[in-house]
Amino acid sequence: MNGAESLVRTLVGAGVEMCFTNPGTSEMHFVAALDRVDGMRPVLFLFEGGATGAADGYARMTDKPASTLLHLGPGLANGLANLHNARRARSPIVNIVGEHATYHRAFDAPLTSDIEALAWTVSGWVRTSGSAAAVAADAAEAVAAARTAPGVVSTLILPANTAWTEGKGPAPALALPDRTTVTDEALREAAAALRSGEPAVLFLGDHALRERGLRLANRIAGATGARLIAQVSNARMARGQGRVPIERLPYPVDQALATLAGTRHLVIVGTTPPVAFFAYPGKPSALQPDDCVVQILARPEDDQLDALERLAELLGAPVEAPSHLGGRRPAVPTAGPLDADSVGLALGALLPEDAIVCDESITTGRNFFAATRDAPPHDWLQLSGGSIGLGIPMATGAALACPGRKVVNLQADGSAAYTAQALWTQAREKLDVVTLIWSNRAYAILRHELAGVGANPGRKAIDMLTLDDPPIDWVSLARGFGVEAFRVETLPAFVEGLREGFARSGPLLIEVAL
Amino acid sequence: MNGAESLVRTLVGAGVEMCFTNPGTSEMHFVAALDRVDGMRPVLFLFEGGATGAADGYARMTDKPASTLLHLGPGLANGLANLHNARRARSPIVNIVGEHATYHRAFDAPLTSDIEALAWTVSGWVRTSGSAAAVAADAAEAVAAARTAPGVVSTLILPANTAWTEGKGPAPALALPDRTTVTDEALREAAAALRSGEPAVLFLGDHALRERGLRLANRIAGATGARLIAQVSNARMARGQGRVPIERLPYPVDQALATLAGTRHLVIVGTTPPVAFFAYPGKPSALQPDDCVVQILARPEDDQLDALERLAELLGAPVEAPSHLGGRRPAVPTAGPLDADSVGLALGALLPEDAIVCDESITTGRNFFAATRDAPPHDWLQLSGGSIGLGIPMATGAALACPGRKVVNLQADGSAAYTAQALWTQAREKLDVVTLIWSNRAYAILRHELAGVGANPGRKAIDMLTLDDPPIDWVSLARGFGVEAFRVETLPAFVEGLREGFARSGPLLIEVAL
């Protein structure tokens, strides 16, 4: 059994069931091994950013890693932007990156580059296998590193000769360490802050935003009067009827500052203190007030649910806290313009039960979150690292993770243009994804930012933020990649399109003129 | 004048006239400055790999750098694969990468990453500006570094506060060092090798493959009997009637070994010794015979033309050497199947004078080079670093560099899917590019490679190399990006399409069914 086969068998044995790939010559032994091993499903992408973004979406919905298979440094480079997002989402992923044979590197062949340097920018674990005999054990470590809380990107670099040379056979899966639990002292400090009678916020991320975390947080809020606020961008939130609604910290700095104004205690679970996405002249980077006391109760790697549960007990919080779990979803809008408001209402009215919403709406979607609060239960996945071009790949991975659930990709048009190739994989795998493209034909967010620069922007600057010359025809692009598509320009047509998309199965793209 | 404006003015003063961009928030002050400064043309791309590949094409055709404007680490990451190709082509490029304000980095905001680590993997010069006052001088250094022979990728990282703070005004362009000249001793050694009477090869790259370099090499070959061979993949070659024809070392290892078999002396100008693109079990990495003496006469950074001229003089080579400068171009093929052979003949018959051929044909195009030998004078640009997805962007940059010349992009379909977004820029800028997509709906090169692995490939492996489910509709994709397109399935239709594409102006894509 060569090194490549021992690698695939080790991955499968450690619970890695998917391989999202765009392979090249140096990965051919791995590809050939896929045929000899059951239990690993290869999924082909036309571009590596699709594969890595899909691995992120898959990890968010399964809490376990997919593998990716990438072609040397440039293949990894093409996947880096979405690995950056995955790192920020703390998604476990196991990258397998092909490399030249160990003895070939010294010849500096054209595709040679510093793969480890690239990998470290997004990975918590990186290793280049030194021999075929070492590959299986390296792979077992890579999976264990990826799965150790809070979840990281692992990158195993596989020189071609370690793939083709006889290896030692598969290695057993490694035991995973338990999450660390927070100390009683930290719990007492948090309880004291929340009971102080001064304005307090429980600031949540990661698993605290899953259904059980939110219920526990809601008990604490009910017992103490603390506000619940989620960080700006979240890997996955449990939402909809029966779930505890929670506001998110707004993206614009002034709104974020206003949201946290007056807060004297910030108790953090599953994330880090709130910071501005970008710096602006004369505005702070840290978003809590200067006189606010910040306490990190549970880091992302800690057992956040245990911390919340023990805190609720310590506070004597009643098990059933007051909440707004039974709001009514909005009615289907029937009249008026097709705009962000009416689109939000239509989504709130029609979103199917158990949907997975992948939200890369950027400016268009700032009200969609509130408008869908009382839709049936669903999960909401956001652009975690700010690197646009995640939506279509993430939706692809979420659909691969959860057959039978409808995936709804709320997608800004400028961002969609980065990685639209993943539509082809949706068609190839017949995935149940409805992509809604907000076609405003601009980098709308940058128009706000440019206005904030203060100068009166001139023609050249405005041109750089405008996508209407020529307009991108999303229906034509989607069909080019094998996905059915149509364009809607009125609210009734949008509502009818949504109904159709949610009723049928298989991929569909709707270009929404805004 | 803020740091951003001092940067733009410094770039313009140093001869940088183009900015290929996909900007974000942190680059808004640079974008705003473009309106206040004449002489810098901004060109927008939907994806950073388009911008960097265009900068490579532009540099190959002008021998000077364009700037790129990229958004933090992920923006640079998206451009890295084509910067890798640019590095291998020794193309001068000045990347400007926006970064968080210096004081904001410590907060680890979502878009924070190690930009310098990414940049060093492709750059010969990297600096993060420390203050607005330093930006202009840093930019002058960045341009000088890029333009110093043999040409490198420079990356200047621009923290947002160094852009928006008052700076010192533009910095003057720096003087560039002369290319180093080779020693008389090196010339005598090369002359002795070539005169030895033993089989000798003059192995050429870089500027030795421009028109004058080839004429000089041809004089040397005529005087000594040495064979002229170009490296496998070249940044730019002068070709066609009146130019000295030269064979390239074949890509397949066995063919390359056969080509160099028996060679006792390898004299190298403008490149490095020949190596296999990939390693294979039981095959060598170095491609010259074991008993061959290798001499690097002129490195890429040396004055290659001076070395060739002095060598020709030393050898007493007549100024007019025998050659095949007057071959007849093939007749237009009129009958038979549409395949790689007939396509090559049609290209040879119809390629317009002064065309710029961007060749990312991969397997399909292996005979196109020979078939176009006697076409009118043209330049031939190849995939230099092996990272696929260069063709469409490189053609875009070549067209921006050379208005009035027809750019012909010979484009494999699998590779085209990486960076097809650059078609939108071709439409936006009304560039004179004909893109010929070889639609074989497979990663054909990998089928050869997989066969070489030895195993009988099974269904899963073959699936990973096959792009026909669903087929990519290139006509639909091109129209989606605003480029006119049609598909041809017969030889007469291909010939008619070529005639039309070469006669009209503006971008056109022809999907060629192979």
C-alpha cells in the first residue's frame, strides 16, 4: 500500500468522509487511491476557492472536517481566501496539498514555491510529510489537530514520492482532548458583573449561538437583565420560531458604538472582545466603552455550553426564561417596489423549515436578519472573515453536509463574481441550493466607504466601484455552469420565484434586480 | 497631500501608468487619489487573479511594471497564483496591498492576516510602510526593485493610516542599475565548448528569445553547429516570418530527454538548466545527459544580448547566418475533422501580422507552435509558472499594453474556468482579444498523468478529471460577462469564425468543440 492509499484510509478511519478537490499531476496517486478505498466521497470543483469554501460550509454544519485536495502552492493560494474565512469561523478542515517529490524541490521547477509559508497564514497545524512511512501518522495528527476545539485548519503537504512509495498502511485515529472547562472563579466574577445592577451585555459567538447555548444565555439574561448580543459575523446561528432571538452587533462602527454605549460589563462567551472591522480616522478600534469592564468567561476553545449552564445555575436562573419564541412570521408582501425591505419580508414569509441560510448579502441584506426572526427554525451562516467570495462555495458545502435541507444563499453580486464556478459543482452534484443574487451592479459597500473618505469622488473613483458596464448577466453565467436561472424585476415575480425555488429540488439561481 | 496621493504621484513619476485593481475599504484613499492625479489609468477586475495576470501580460509586452491594487491578505491571496506565474516570467509588477491601520492590527479584526508572509512567496521586494511620510520613498524603491534586471514582483503594503495621514509629497524615481555583463573568461569557455566539435546546445530563455537575441544566437549556431533550444515555457518569444525559428524543449519528460540525448555541452543564456516540470518514479529531474557539461553563460539578470553579441564576435560568426526565415505559411485547411491538427493549420494560415498570442492551450496546443512558425511576425506568450488560469488575464493585460495589436488567446477550457471573470474587463475596456476555448471538457493533461500512475483508473478517479457533467457552456459564460461569443463544431465554421474574429475589433470568444 503506497503512501497515498495509507493517507486516504487514515482520513476515512478518522471520520473524514468528503474530499473537495481540484487536483493536478502531483496528486494523481491520491486520486487513484480514491478508487481503492470506500468511504471517501470526492467532489470536484473548477476552482480551489470553491473547494475550500465548501469545506468551511460543510464543517459549520457537521462540526467535523472535510478534506481538500489542492495542487501545490498555487492551488493552495487559490483556496486561501476562503481558508481565511474558515479560520475566522474556527471550522475544522484538513487540507492535503500536493508537493514536488522531496528530491525534486532542489531543482526549483516552475511550480515550486514555499507552500508551508502560505499554509501557516491560515492553518493551526502544518506539516510536510518526510516519507511514505510517515504519511499515515501525519494524517492522523492533521485530523486530530483540526478537530481539537475550537477547530482549526490543518494542512498536510504531501511530496509526490511520499504518495507513490510503499508506506506502512493506515494509522488509527487519535483521541481528541476534552474542551477545557472554565474555573469557578471565572464563573463567580461573571455572576458578580451580571448581578451588579449596572448595564451588562453577554457577548456571544461560536457554540453559544447554537440552540442550546442561546437557551442558556436567555436564562441568564432573564435572571440578571443582561442584554444578549452576538458578534457581527458568525459561523452559524440557530434562529427562527422556538429559538431565542438575539441581536447582532452592527457592522458600521458608529452603530456598533451606539449599541454598546453605556455598557459597564461585557461578559464574553465563545468569542473575543468586539472590534471594528476596519479602522477609520478619529474612531476607536475597540467597540466597548472606555469604562466598560471586559471579562472573557469562555474562550472559543473552552466548553462554552458548560460555562453557560454553570453560570445559569450559579445565578439561580429559572429553567424557563421569558422570551419571544412565538412571534408570527410576516405576511407575504404583495405590493410595492422590489427592494431590500420587501425582499426581507418575502424571505421572512417564505423561508422553508430547517433551511440553511448562507448570507453574503453585504449591504443589501442588513435588514434580512430581523425580517426572518420569526420564520420556521433555520440556521444562519455568515461571512466570518470578511473575504468576499464565500457564499456560493459555502452553500455548496452546506448542501453536501445536509441532504434533505434547503440551502438558501443570499448573495451580493460583486462577491458572487469571485467564486461563481462553484455553481458548476452544485449542478454536478444536483444540490438543493437556491442562490438569490442581489443585482445592484455595484460594490455598494465601497460607495459608503468612499463617501466616508470625505472627498467628492470623481469619475475614476466611482468607476472602480461600479459594475454596470457591462452589466453582469447572472442568468447567462448560471446557465453556463449548468444551473437553471431566471431574473426577476418585480416583487410579485420575486415572490413567485421564491415559491418555485423552495418547492423544487436541485440548484436554482434567481437574479434579483435591485 | 496625504500618503495615498504621494504614492500615486510617485508611481506615475516612476513611469507606472496602469493600476489593475479590485479595491476594498482599506484602499479607498488610494482610489480617491486617482481622481486627483493624471497619468494613472485604473482598470477594474472582478477578481484579483485577473488583475495580477493582466499585470504579468502588460509587463511582458512593455518591459515595465503596472501596479495592482489589492485588498489586504485575502485580496493578495486571490492574486497569488498569477503572481507566481509572473515571478517565473520575471515580470516586473508593483503590488499595492491595503492593510489595516498600524494601530488596528493588534485588535486582530476579522480581515487581519500575515500579508508579508504571503507577499514573500512571490516577491523579490516586500515592505510595509511605517508612516505616511515614508510611503512615497517606499514606492520609489518598490518601482526600482521591480525594474531592476531581471524584473521582479515588488509588494508595498499600505496601512490605511499611512494612506490617509498627511505625507511628504511624491518621491523622485530612483536610478536603475545597469545589467551586469558577463566576463571575457565566461565567453571564452562558452566559445570553447561550442567549438569543441562535440554535440552542443545553446539553451535560451528570457531576452535571448526576443528578435535580436535569436538573430545573435542564430549567428552563433551557424558558426559552430550548435543547436538552438528554448526552455519549455517562455515569457515571450519573437516568432514568424523574418524571425529565427527555434524549437522548445518538450514538456513530457521522455521527449525532453530524447531531445537532449547525446548533448555534451549545454551553454545557457537567460535561464537556468533544464528540469522536469514534475518528478516521476524512476525518471531524472535534470534533463541534460549525465556527461553533459553545463555552463551558464548569462543569467536572466545579466546583459544577455551583450553576451550573445560578444560571443558571436569572439567566434567570428558571419553577420548573416543561414536560417529558414522565409518559410511559407500553411494554406487554410478546408476539409477534414475539427481537431488539434486542423486548428493548428488554420492558426498558421490566418494569424494576423503583429498578433500577440497568449498560449494556455495545455495538451490541445502542443502542435500549434510548429504550425504557426511561418505566420507573419508575432509574439508568443506562455504559461510560465505552471499555475493554470493565466490565459484570459494575460491576454487582457497584453491588450491594454498594445492597443492596435490583435491578441489571440489559445485557451484550454479547464484552465479558463479559473479566471474567466477577466472577460468582463475585456468587455468593459473594449479590448481587441479573440479567445479560443478548446472545449474538450476534461483535464486532459491529467488523464495522461493518471495513466502514467500505472493503476487502471476507476470511476471516481476518472470523474475527477472530467468536466462534461454538466458541460460548461462557454458561449453563455462569455455573454454573462458581456463578451460576444459563439460555438463552432466543424472546421469550416472554425475557419470562418477565425476570419471574423481577426477582422473585427473588440473582444470575442469562440468555443471550439474538440
